[in-house]
Amino acid sequence: MKQSDRPPASRVRLDSLTGLRWYAALLVACFHFAYEEASTGTSLHVFRLKEIVYAGPSAVSFFFILSGFVLAWSARPRDTVTGFWRRRFARIYPSHLATFCVAVLTMVWMGKELDPRIALANLGLLQSWVPNRKDWWFGYNGVSWSLSCEFLFYLSFPFVVKLVRRFSHRGLWATVVVGNLGVILAPLYMKSIERAADLDPKFLLYVFPPTRLMEFVIGIAVALLVKNGAWRGPGLTASLALAVLVVLGPTHVMPFDFHWAADTVIPYTLTIAAAARADALGEPSPFRNRINVYLGEVSFAFYLVHEIVIFSLDHFLKSHHLKVPLTLHLGLFLAVSFVGAVLVHEYVEKPGVKLLTRSRKKSRPITV
């Protein structure tokens, strides 16, 4: 396709990024399966699985960078702040509410205590603001802690993107470089804050929404560079190879606090930019086929249901004194999670978006 025949960048479907979402969600799911004492099988097989998926938490960093990228890429010139917020609410909250209710039912089934304070924080997506309380961060549907971060991203996006759009190409590049350095060095410069305030390192580096805002802003700046044709970086194959290499290699030997985001922020940034650029230029991509795209479309629902499936399946097997091979257990977990994800995607997520984004009279317009 000639450059003159290509549609405007904002109208290009980023199918490769959609497809990549599935593999990031799969990495998180397999990490939780391996490390939450839910997987059966021999200790050797479980150990090998843990080694492969050790970098699983870093996939959340991929989602945060991707979130900023996609929102900046598709921002509507004449959008309103309230219109943007309504669409993002419609995109995430119905699925969050549905899976929260399922989590409550499974907790009752498993005989676990229900704390109404934690429930309210979870429903309000405020749980990630509570210091040193893992029971609050990961209560009910534990993975929704990341939605607490996304909630801050969505609230700030109309104002942040308006500011970042004023940057020159050099300013955007500076934002990407400084943002990456900030994430890489965070485990070092936050040590003094942790000691002074007696904070859990996981709170400051992994859970606390303002900390994760750096990755979101990186995504915004990268999107504007790619959109303006000013991005200079390796292609999709090289970027993806680097990401896989880092996930399987350096994350295992670097200090523990680095494996949440610091180890992988550069390869994830490069991969997201390269995949989007490949889509914009019509270059080959293995993630653009129909199957990968649909898997990516259900990845949000898959992410929300998978931990509920882990604990429910584990409880069922233990209560019936059943032991199954690791491969069978993993396959069963992935199959049930995928079916649950399709149900949530088709019957909650899509109808919720349609219902809550019906056209309304526009409020004050603002360029986002």
C-alpha cells in the first residue's frame, strides 16, 4: 500500500497490539497458577513452570504502557472529558462488577470471611491506595488491584495528553527516556522512602497508582511519536526477541524488586511501538490474524476471571482429594478460564459498553 493511500494513523486498527494483549494476560495467568500453591504435579515440573513464568508480574507493566499508548493513539479531537470518562467506565466497570460478584460467591462456597470494608474499597477501585495491606490489595477478585491504577490513569488522561501533545519530538523522546530510566531506577531511589515511611516495597513499586503512572505516560509519548512518524526503534521481530530474552533470562538474576517492571520496561516499550508501527505501515505481523485478535479482545475478561478459576479449581480438587498431573491441571485451568472469559466478554463487557455509551448530549468539549 502506498503511503498516500493509507488511512490517518488514528483510524488504523492496531490488531497486532490487540493480539499481543492475549500473551501478556496468559503470562500473568500462568504465573498466578504456578506461584499461588494451586498447581499440582511433581515438584520438578512445578519448579520448571515457575522458572518459565517468573517474570509474570511484569506483564502488568506491559498493560500499563499499552493503555497509555492506545488511548493517545485513538483520542478523539473533539471529545469531552466526561464523554471519555464514561466510555472508559463502560469499558471496565461492568466486567469488574460481574467478576467481583462471582468472587463473592466463590468465597462463600469456600467458607472464607467477607470483609465489607475491603469489598467497598474493591468496588470503588481504591484498594491500591491503602499502604501495607495485601489483604486489601488482593481481596475478593485480587487482580482488580490493577484497575485501581487504571482508574487513576483514566481520570488523569484528558489533562496529561493535552500537556504531552504540546511537546516537540525531542520533548516526547525525553519523556520516553526519562520515564524508562525512572522505572528502571525506582527500586533504588525508593529504598529511602520505604525505610523512612515503613512501607512495603511491593506497595510503592508495584501497587501504588502514582508510581505506575510513569509507565502510562511512557505509552502516551510513544504513541504520539509513532503517530507522527517520528519513532526510531527496532522492528517487531527484534523487539519481541529482546522482550522474550529478558523475560526468560535477566529477570531471574536481577534483584527481586526489579522483576515487577524495571527489567522489562525497555523491551516492552520497544515491542509496543514496533507492533503499532507494523500495523500503521502494513508490515507483516504474526499477531494480526483473526484468532490472535479475538484472543486479545477477550484478554481483559480472561485477566479478570483467571484467578477466581485458580482458587475455585484448587478448592474443588482438594475437597475431593483429587491429584492430577500438572499438564492436565494447567490445561483445565486455562480452558475454564477461557470459557469464563468468553462469557464475560460477550454477555457483560460488550453489552455493558453498548448500554453505557449510548449517545448523550455532549458537555463542554476538550481536546484529548
